Amino acid sequence: MRSPQTPPHPVHVIGASGRSGRAVCQALALRGTPVVPVIRNPARATGLPTPRIADLSGPTGPLRAALADATRIICTAHARHIPALLATAPATARLVCLGSTRKFTRWPDAHGKDVLLGEQALLASGHSGVILHPTMIYGAQGENTVQRLAAVLRLLPFTPLPGGGRALVQPIWQGDVTACILAALNKAWDGPHSLVIAGADAVPYRQFAAMVGAAAGLAPRPTIPVPAGLLMALTKLSACVPGLPRIGPDEIRRLLENKNFDITPMQTTLGVRPIGLAEGLHHTFFALGPKTPQA
């Protein structure tokens, strides 16, 4: 007589109501793994199992109570909250946190600096786990990365880019981010680690924009080199033009730096081979139905 299998321990997912958090919860559910969502706003619990409510920037008591029985924790909230997680998580719990390759930028901002601080806290803690640093994530439900770019392209007969869009970008599809998180969750980490995760293709931004436009069903348009300073000044008008997504000067500046990474460590450590950019964009826009080229 076969003995019944022991049900898997639940996975506590902090930030479960966010884009990556929801994607992880759905993937775990498909695998039959119980999920304990930990969220700040109960109004955003729609579609999730019964959540536990805790504000990572508030008193530690609710978060400590929410994680009291945790053995495996995924934190998709901003890396600035890692110190609070470390202060409240059981010492034996395995941690998988999300950071960002923004930490490598030549123009550090609050986001990048907080990622670095979160990473430093984890690496100094001795806690077993990993912080994964994804490049630009696209393809999540409700994401505004490629969708925002497509919205800009729909309004313009050309693509204005600083430096002509020669800097490299290496976006990663949300499905691959989720696969990396789950692979990291199942790995027996010895102490804390840090790992970059990125897509399969590093392409110049002008090519990325052209591929997004094609996937969105837009007719090809030329790339026009525009000085970064001029584009940064024009971003102030983005809030005044109906239908044009708001764009910040810092986003224009980051278009001038290469954001390409070696994915060999990711593949070797996690066993995840990311899909190509063209395939990822097809998945991203497929739900919108067949496209006919637009001017």
C-alpha cells in the first residue's frame, strides 16, 4: 500500500497583488503548491487566496505574524523592504527576492540605490536565499513597459531616440522571470546570493522599438537621432498631450547606457533558458488579437 504523499509546504508570497507577484501565485497554483499571499492593501486581494495583511514599511508586528510559519518566502516587493523581511522572517526560511539591474546604472537614483541597500542587507545577513536582478520586465498582465512604448509609437510618424538608439537593451519576458523565481525557490541555497536574470537577446534600443511596433501592428517608421537634452526637456510636455504616456527625464538618460548581461550564470544556476525577444513580444501582444498595420 502506497503511503500518501506529504503535501508541499505553502509558499509565502510578499507583494502577491503586484504584476510579478500575481504571475508567481498563478504558476504555483498550477503546480498544486499552496500559496499564502502577503499584501498591504486588502482591496487588491481579488483573485488571490485568503491573504495576510502586512505593510512592509509599517510596524514589524503584522509582518512577523504573517511570516511566523513560513518556510519558503518569495518577495516581489521592492528590494528596499528586504531589511524588514530579514528582521521578521524565520531564520530557517528560504528567501527569494527581486531586485533590479537598475543597480548598475551610471546615474544612480533612489530606485537603484534602494536596490543596492536591499542586496547589501541580504548578503550581510547570512540568510540562505538569493536576490534576482531582472532587466526590463515585459509581458506581465497589466504591464506598462512595451505597452507604453507602443502607445508613444502610435502617435509619432518616426521614433526619436537619443544617440539614435544604439545602446543595448536586453528585456526579459515575465514568464521567464517567473520560471527563474520558481527555480530559485527549489534550490538549496547555502547562504545569501545575488544573480542577474535577463532575456535571450541583447539588441540596440532602435531595434527593440521597431520590434515592439511590429508586434503591436504598427507600420515601420524611421528612427531619428535626437539630442538627449532636447528629449529630456520635451518630457515635460508628455503630461499635456492626450494619450501620450508620461515619460521622465531619467528614462531618457538611461537610454544612453548599455544594459546587456551575460546570462550564462543564470542558465547554469537556475537551469532557465529564456525565450527570444520576438517570441516574448508575440506572447505579450497576442491577447490583443490579429493586427493590421497602422500608419
